[in-house]
Amino acid sequence: MNPWVALLAIAVGVLGVGRLTRAIVYDDFPPSMWWRQTWARWTHDGPWLKLFTCWWCLSFWLALICVGWFLLTDLHPAVMYAWWIFWGALALGYVAAMVIERDTPRE
């Protein structure tokens, strides 16, 4: 694999995992809020609750999914394109939101 493609894949993976982790653990996005509430009911607010409410806990598992999916991209071009589109869209959205946050004038 080309080293530049590898570096780009690492950057996309890190940002994509970061964005997905934040969406699940923290954001007020209604499906995310619904999932956290449902998970809390299922786990009875026990120790497993942290899996979807702690970014340290969840990001590891999402990173495993991201890396595992990337390793499977050699199997078929459709798998490769799906990986780049899914994780790339998350990464791009995360970077864009960070730029907008820092570009917004403060009152």
C-alpha cells in the first residue's frame, strides 16, 4: 500500500471514529439520545451502561470495527469504497464542524 494512502486512511479512521463516538456518547441527535436511554434501561444503569456513555470505552470498540473493516477492503472493491465513504463522511463532517466552530464570531 502506498504510504500516503496509509496515512490518509489513518487520519480518516481517527477522525471518523472520533465523530461516531461523539455522536453516540454525547450528541443531542434524537437517535443517539434514544439509543443511550434504551441502553440504560437494558443495562439497568449497571456497569455495562458505560459502554455507550463513555467515550474512552466506546472509541476502542469502534476503532476495532474501523480497522477490521479496513483490513477487509482487500476482499472486494465495493467493501473498500464503502469504508472510504462511511468513515470519510464522518471524518469530513467532524473537521467541517470544528472549522465552523472556530470560524463563528463570538459576541
